[in-house]
Amino acid sequence: MSTMRMAAVAAEFGRDLEQDFVIVEKLVDHARSAGAALLALPEACLGGYLLSLDGASDDPGPPALELDGPEIRRLAALAGDMTVVAGYCEQDGDRRYNSAVCVSGDGVLGNHRKVHQPLGENASYDSGDTFRAFDTPAGRLGMLICYDKAFPEAARALALDGAEIGVCVSAWPGSRTNAAADLAEDRWKRRFDLFDRARALENQVVWLSANQAGTFGSLRFVGSAKVVDPGGDVLADTGVEAGMAIADIDVGRALEAARRHMGHLRDRRPDTYPAGAPRT
């Protein structure tokens, strides 16, 4: 067992893909100089998110990139000896997905297409349909995107597939109604934080949460990148400002300690849980 340093980012990204890569390179270099082995960048950090979620915008959306295209290869080259997760708009034939990719210098390690789409997002993206964990140099990892983490089944599916680390990348905004003057007091920020801690605790996994910061179009993002341990305790948090949350954790030891007496995965009773529609 050994301690690993991991980092989650809150930062602002836009439509200019080249400028986004400048920002990504600086963040990767900063994480590397800090000794991080695993880095989580926000949802849509390559090309920016949507300008609004009400469907009223003429926004053409972010540039669509292919999983095996030059941009993802460029991201992998930047990652080098690190494991890096980043959000992008994925082009697959005539379909576009809101996706997250995990890369190292060896190439693509995993890819996730956002399954749960809030508000008007389905006007811009097709929906993914799977949750899978995969092996990386940093450990067995599973990815979610933003609204995915509001559904406990999503993170649970990753944990049951052996994920030791959950990485959720987001473009999570503040509330659109009754917005708080102080973003730290925003009710959507509180939900963001609650979901992060709950998903870590209920599955007893290490949890990295990256998020957009600043503003884009009509959206004001809550930042709040963080690292959470398997007991649901926040080890590092950026608050609502842009920044990088960095924490050291021995993943194997942390999982063992959390699961030793009360193993939430071990003690499940799936035979008692109704499948499909609620009982009437």
C-alpha cells in the first residue's frame, strides 16, 4: 500500500479550443509539479459547455472531437506519466455526446458518455447508456458527468464494477431561480457538495469532483472541486473560486478501513430491492 497524491480542478473554459489547451497544459504542469498522479479536469473543458440550459440560445455548442482524434492524442501527450480525466464533446458518426475521457501518455484508458441529461441538454447531445469501471495506473476508476451523480444507481454501478476511485467532472451552475448573492450560499452548490459526499460515503470509495468555475453564457458555475475520502469527509476543496484541490491518500488502506466493520457493498441485500417501477 502506498500514498498517492490526487487533484481536482475548478477552472473556467470557453469555446476557443486552443486557449483551452493552454489552460489544460498549465493545470497539468501545476499538478505534476505538485506530485499528483491523478488529475480531474472539468466537464467540457475542451471546447466549453452550453451557453444556457433553456434551449433558447442559438449556440452551436462546443467543437465535436473524435475519441481517436488528434485532440485526445494531444491530451494524452500532455498527461505523460499522469492519469488525467477531462470532459469534451464526442463525435461518433452523426451523434454527439457529452463525454469524459481518461488518458495517460499510453493513450485512452477509458471513456464515459453522460447518461442523465438535465433540462435542455438533450437538444445538444445524445445520451450514453453504460457505467463501467476500468483499470488505470492510479487504480480502478469509474467516471460520471455532472447530473449523473444525482442518481445513486450510477455511482453504485461503478462501485459494483470494482471502482476504487470515482471521478465526477461537472459544469454545475448555481441556481437559476432565487440565486444567492454569495455563491457559497447557493442552494445548488449545497446540492453539489452533498452529492459528492454521499456518493463517496454510500459506496465507500475515494471521490474526485471537478467543476467549471466562473461564468459562461447565462451560467454561473459553483466551482467547489474537491477530494473526498471513503467516509464522506472532504480532504481538500477549492471553494467557489477557481483552483486545484490536492490531497494525499492511500487508496487501498482507506477503502479497507472504511469497509472493515460496515461494508456497504458487502452488506447489500439486492434480493429485497424491487427492480424497475415502484410497487403499487
